[in-house]
Amino acid sequence: MRHLMNPLDFTVEELDQLFDLANDIETHRDKYAHACEGKKLATCFYEPSTRTRLSFEAAMLNLGGQVLGFSDAGSSSAAKGESVSDTIRIISCYADICAMRHPKEGAPMVAASRSGIPVINAGDGGHQHPTQTLTDLLTIRSLKGHLGDFTIGLCGDLKFGRTVHSLINALIRYPNIRFIFISPPELKVPDYITDMLTEKGIPFEEVIRLEDCMPQLDLLYMTRVQKERFFNEEDYVRLKDFYILNKEKLEAAKEDMLILHPLPRVNEISVEVDDDPRAVYFKQAQYGVYVRMALILTLLEIEVK
């Protein structure tokens, strides 16, 4: 039995197979419509989510399976003090696979160690968000045609953004990646990441202004400033509008640059950008369903001929 806690749980070769499967699902939806008949996915979400929870549910329903679970801790026995370990043991009696989001880092790992079914980390605090990273990688590979040989700018909240941390760790396994980190000093990427990049000889630079690096970028990964990660309202209000991507800033960008965003968007991307062919964040959300369908099939060891 296998779990997914971290994007690095899969080798590059295994990811290629997963993405090939996701692309086949995209092309031949009907072929997979009954692959998980009789199977149940439990979505155990201890904090709010729209995209991740619903895309997991859509993925299982698209495969012909069923879904059960809860959408916040208050509607589960966690409100009565039940531990994650006990919850997953109970869920293992009811479902075949579980997707878990939790505000505490490492909680899905604890669940996996006690689970009788595969567990997927659907986000744990500011730590990891592996299925978003799989979504990001699939989007890049599908639209660029390859992974590697590009310069990516990551913009916004690079300190608390678990999607950013996961993506960086996943991308360093591919050749000729260059990172540009775009953030205010208060939200800069953690030292452990820049230390790791330095140690591995992977080029990166840190800038404050998005305009200073726009012409260099093949990919721009925008993120929101996350109110829920701040300890005080004053810091959040001061930084939340630090970066707003608009048409004017895009004038300096490459014609084939892609704009990604894990969503939800607040106001860091102006709605006028949505019609730009380089804006692929809504397409990215669709790829999230395909990659989660592929992941469910892989972890349940279901082959569709």
C-alpha cells in the first residue's frame, strides 16, 4: 500500500507515467468512467477548501466511484477531541482511499502511519501540497511540452506558501531550471530552500519588483498573500496588495510565457489578464481533476485497458 505525502514520493519516471495517464484521461474520458465503480473516496478536510476538495470529489465521481467525508473539523469528531490516528482508523473501515487536509504540518503523515487505506496529503499547514504540485507539473508539461529548460518566477507569498515550497522541491529534479523569487523581504522564500538551492548549484535570484524580471520569465507562478497564515491583521493589510499583475506589466513579458496560479485569487491578478492567452490558471484547475483521477487509479492499483 502506498501513500502520497510529498511530491518526491514519486520518482521522475513514475511522474512521467502518472502524467501520461492523466493526458490519456483528458483525451479518453469515457474509457475511465467506470474504473472505480464500487470504490469510495473519503475527503477529510480539517480546514476550508473549494478547489482541492471539489476536484478530488469530481475526480472520484468521474471514475464512477463514490465520495464521503467532511469539509471542516467542526463537522467531524475532531470537535469532540478525537485524534487524527483514531479518525483514520475509522475511515479505513468505510472507504478505500482518503484525501486529507489539515492545518497542522505532518498530520497526514501521522494518519498514513495508522491507516489501512492509501492516504493523500491534500495540504498540511504551510508545509506541503503535493497534488497541487502534480497539477502544476502536468500543466507545464502539457502546455510547454516538457519539464526543464526554463526560467520560472515565483511571485507573492513565498514564506508561507506551501504550493511554492512543494513546487520548488519538485522542479529541482529537472534539468536547467532557474528560479527568480519575487517577494517583499517579509515574505521571502525560507532560508532552508535557498540554502538547498545553493548547495545543489541551482541558479536563483531574489528580487522585490516583478517588473525587474518579467522579460526573463518562461513561467510566472503567482500566489496570493494568505490572510490565514498571518499573526496580525496589520501586517496582512500592508502586504496584501504588494503585487498586482495587470496588462501593463505583461507588456514586457514573452509572447509564450505561461501565467499559473494555484488559486483562489484575491486581487493579485487583475481580471483583465484572464483573456490573455498566456493566462492558464483556469485550465490549470482542470488539469487538477485529471491528475487526481490518475493518482487515485495509481494508488488503488487499478489498470484500465
